[in-house]
Amino acid sequence: MSGVAYAVAAGIGFGIFQAVNRRANQEMDAYRATFLLLVVGTLSLSVWTGATQDLSLLADAPIISVAHFAAAGIVHFFLGWTFLALSQQRIGAASTGAVLASTPLVGSVLAALVLGEALTPVAVLGVLLVVVGVVLLSLRQNPGALSRAVPWFALAAALSWGSSPLFIRWGLEGLDSPLIGVTIGLMAATLAYALALAGWRGRRSSMAPSRSGYAWVTVAGVVVAICITFQWIAFDLIPIAVAITLMQFSAPTVITVAPFLVGTEAERPTPALILGAASILAGSILVVLAGTA
């Protein structure tokens, strides 16, 4: 598979994951759901990595590469997934998924400033369309909306996911194995979350998760482990801006899937949601065309 194919597959998979994850955190608090998701994802990837990768690469890997992978995991999973769950509980999975398509704005700008992946005028126009889409989504109002406020948690998740690829690139310079790298990142995030949950014990919801909640989290964890693998491989093969933008196929995917899996009024498509998602997708396509020209 090419880097573009990996990125597209990751984007569609992430859209499905977001809908499944929303279904899971309907039945438990966001912090516990995120921790369980991390545990399942880490176990799934650890088994796959151990079976398919040359773990002897770790012996020769510089400590700084391991540290970069760990940092990527903290930023992407510890912060990003927490913001994702909180946003889904506040504004729904469909609106959250669409706002997350603003990730190219962060990823493209940081890649240009830090890694020298220059933005062309066409790419800038694409990024501006993404911003317009986010604004439209923040104005979304319907009787079933969970919140009419600016989608801060979704934007924070986009910020986390747009900046984590920098650490991934730096880590791959000394340890050229995306699969080992993402496993290290997930392990670091899971450990950090376990420590954080111990400190937040008194603030967590006392509601016990249901069996179906555990089942949905397990499905979400396995799905996202596969998607993350594709994502990190894409970051290794093609420019970050192009990879992140292609992954915005998650927006139309989650908008399509969420109403069927979640079934709440908050997931019902509205004109603002459709227009915002269309603007984001159009901007994403322009960024791709600029990056592959």
C-alpha cells in the first residue's frame, strides 16, 4: 500500500472508531472510557508488534527516539483521546468528528514551521476553508444538540493530533519502525493515564460501566489500534500535511455512521453540520492537491 492509501484507510477507520467510542462513553465517564480504550489498544498493538516486528531494533535505538515516541503518545492519546471523549459527551460524535477535520490547520502550519514542509498558496486556501468549516460547526444549533457552545474540547483534540506527528517524525529518525514507535507511545500514554486516574479518584463518576460499555470499548480499542498503525506508517511515507488531510475522511464517515450507532437526536445532521463538513472536506482536498502536485 502507498502512503496515501494508508492515510485514507486510517481516516475512514477513525471515523468508525469515533462513532463506536461515542457509543461506549454513553455508558461510562469519559476518563474511565479513555483509560480502558488505551489498555485495549496497547494490548492489541503489543501482540501485533511482537509477532511482526524485529524487537532487536530497540537495543540500538537512541534514548531520544524512545522519548519522542513516548511524547507523541502522551500528546496524541493521553490528551487527544481525553478531549475527544469529553467533546463527544458535550456536542455529540458527528459534530466532534467534523471539528476534528481542522487538524490539518495545526499539522500543516507546524510541519511548515518546524520541518520545512512548505505551504503553497493552494494549501493555504485549503486550510482557510477548514477554518470556515469549523466556524460553521460551532454555530450549529438544533433541539437535540448537547451544547451550543464553541467546541473547545474538539479543537483541543485537533491541536493535540496536529502536533503529535512532529514527535513521530523525530522518533523515526533513530528508530525506523512506526509499529514499534506507536506501541511505545501507547504504553507511555496508558501508564500516564493510570497515574492520573489514581490522582483523580475522588473526581470520577461513581457510575459503574455496563457490560455493553465494556464491549463497545473493546471493539473501539481494536479498531483504533489498526487505524493508528496505518496512521503512523503514512506519516513515515508522505508529508505530514498530506497525511493528516487525507485522514479527514473521518469527518464524513462519522457523520454517516454516528446516527445509526448512537441513535440520539444530537447526532442528527443539520444544515450547519453538513455545510461545515463540506467546507472542511473541500479544504482538505485542496491541501492534498497542493501537497501532491
